[in-house]
Amino acid sequence: MTDLEVAKEHLEAWLMADLAVSKNQSYQMGSKRYTRADAGLIAERIKYWKKEVTRLSSKRKSRIKIRSVIPRDL
């Protein structure tokens, strides 16, 4: 699993948590249970993982570099 895939998975989990608490429900990730009181934390984590997904996506695109070659007759 690549870093980008991991970041997308984390983002998806936090988005699901946000959706659950917005419906006045709780959400469990591992042994931690999140409720409406944790909405600020959830929003921070969503922001963080969105930035990571964006960073890793742009990093992946920038790996391929095309350079021009000018043949010279020496």
C-alpha cells in the first residue's frame, strides 16, 4: 500500500466519522469513540488528511520529468 493510498484511507475514515457525528451519532475508530464533542478534532484531522492526499498526489505527478535533448556533432 502506498503512502497516497494510506492517506486516502485515513481521509475516508475521518469523513465517515464526521458524517456519523453530524447525525448525532457516535463513531468508533479502534478503541476510541468519537461524539459531537469531538467535531473540532474530526474537522482538524479531515483538513490534515486532505492536505496529505493533495501533497502526495502532486508529488506523484511531478516524478515524471521530460527533458529535451539536443544532439551535437563533436
